[in-house]
Amino acid sequence: MTREPVAPTMRASLASRLGAGGWSALPPLGVLAVVWIVFQIANPSFLSSANLVNLAMQSAATGLIALGVVFVLIVGQIDLSVGAVASLAGAIVGILFVGSGWPAVAAIIVAVLVAAGLGALYGLVVIRFRAPGFVVTLAGLLAVLGAQSWVLRGSGSIGLPVDSWLVAFAQQGYLPDAVAYALAAAGGLAWVSSRIVTRARRRSAGLPYGRLWTIVLAGALLLAGLLGTVWYLGLGRGVGAVFVVLLGAVVLADIVLRRTRWGRALHAVGGGEEAARRVGIRTGGVMISAFIVCSVLAAVGGILGTARLAAAVQGGATDDVYLTAIAAAVIGGTSLFGGRGSAWSALLGIVIITSLGSGFTLLALDSSTRLLITGAVLLAAVIFDSLARARRR
């Protein structure tokens, strides 16, 4: 009588993943827990519902940019122009919406299409001339800054009407309690359902499939956590709509990266471009598409950031944004060497960085201390990534 394969124990599974050098959600979650505990001890208002609502709202725009960076990092490239692209998108929306009287939706579509064109251009140059992505996008950063200055026509900034739906959505958009609870419940149930389906498929294929009670228990804990988070944020202003946009983008990107042929091709190209080409993957198209997605998400993040400020400013999203976005992706667990990363790494990373910024503000720390601590966290993530890569080899 043969025994059906089951999954290894949780401890054995975790040990094997870490022993193999794999990066899971555990390290960034541990960093986030330490950051929250330290700042809560230093200032009891850090974990107040009001501050957490602000933290979530502040994470949305740069989080979307970081999510785009994940795609180019997975294919082993990097995009240094994401901050400039975000600023340009905000400027285009401002000029068309305010200066030319276009509908906001039409202005947003134009800005996103321009960003997609820039991403396609980056990818074409990289694959056609075998140029390093960081050099190509560095040149793009300078060119895009010049284009933004031309779009703003030397004025340096343009304000958005505070009574427009775009500004209201970014600044004061909060989900009704019933909708927030419904989305939290749907998210938890969807996770459980997907795990059960995956378990059934693995069982039918003769692969280790795990125990059903562990899925149910994990789902119950996740559901309780989501509902509890909605309740706690509701003590303040509630769940911000822009943060829900970020969550939705992360969930969609996670499905694409893990469940689609294109997502697997991205990881294959990042793991070894020549090997991916030999198995029939069109590496050029995959590379171009990664840059397009990165630029489009940068544009969406820039538009949300512009709406939150109610103004498009020359270089407004450029200052430190591309560094923050790249740092968020790496701190969250995406490898700088390509081939490994997830959409959730962008969310975890940006929450960590935003938490650091919020805590520094509450403690009134100077900018030099902020940069030192943030740099130390990023350096630790890079060292962990390098050690993990060496172990896998």
C-alpha cells in the first residue's frame, strides 16, 4: 500500500526555504514588526488608528511605482527614471485637465500612453544595442525632466482644482464601512478558495498537497486579521481608497507573476536570458513588456501623488522617489540580480519605508539620521539577497 504524498511540516518547509537561500515574506515582516514595536515604545501614538490611516494613504503613490520596479528587477534590469516619469505624467494631467480643459479621464489616458511609449523605447534600446538598463534609463531620466519642464512651459508648477473628483479621491476618498468589510471578507475567502483548489490539483497530480485543516486555520487567521484591520482603521477615518488601489494592483500583479505564462517568462529571463531564449521564450518582447509595465505603474503612481498634492510640480516626484521605490522593492524581497521577486515585496517594502518616515517624523529626527537608518536597512536587505544568491549557487 503506497502512502499519498503530503506536505512537509511547517518547520521543515521553512528551514528548507531559508537553507536554500530563498527569500520569503518572513524577513521583511520581521523588520516591519521590529520597526513598529520600536516606534510604538518611543511614541505611543505611532500605532494609533489615525497615524496608520495616514501611513496607508502615504504609501499608495510610491507603492505603485515600487510595484513597477519589481517587474524590471525580475528580468535583471533597473529603471532609474521612474520618478521622472511619474512627475511627467502628473504634469501632463495638470496641463491637459486644467490648462486645456480636457476631461480628467482623457488626460490620465494620455499620460499613461506616453509613459507606456517611454517604457517601450527603453526596452527597445536595451535589447537592440545590448545597453545596460541603468544607463539607458539614466539618460531617460534627464530627457524626461526636460520634457516635463517643456510641458509645464516654464511655470514650474500647475495646481489642480481641489473640488475635482481626482483630488477628492486622492485626498479624502475612504471606503464606506460596509464596502471595506465586504472586501476584507472577500479577500480572505478568495485566498482560502485558491489554496483549496491548488491543493486539489497537487493531489490529483501526485504531488505533496498538505493538510486541509492548515489551510482552513490559516484562512481563519487571515480573515480575522483583515476584518480587525478594517475595524481598527475605522476608528480613524477608515480605509483609504488610494490604498485599496495599491492593494488591488498588488493582487493583480501577484496573479500575473505566479499564474500566467508571461509571469513565468519574466522570471525565466531574469534567471538566465540565454537559457530562456533556448527554450523558446521571446526574451526581447518580455524585456520590453517589463519596462512598459514599470513606466505605466510609475505614471499611475505619479498621477495619484499629484492629485494628493493638488499640484504638478517640476521634478516633484523625482526627488528620492526612484531611490525609495527601488529600495522598497529590494527591502521587500525582490532580488537585484534578477529572476526572483514578487508583487507583495513592493507592498511590504513601501510599508516599511513609510513606517520609518512616519516614525522619524513623530520623533522629530533630523534628515541625516533618517537617511542613515534607511540606508542601513537597505544595505541589510542587499547583503541578505547576496548571501541567498551565493547559497543557491
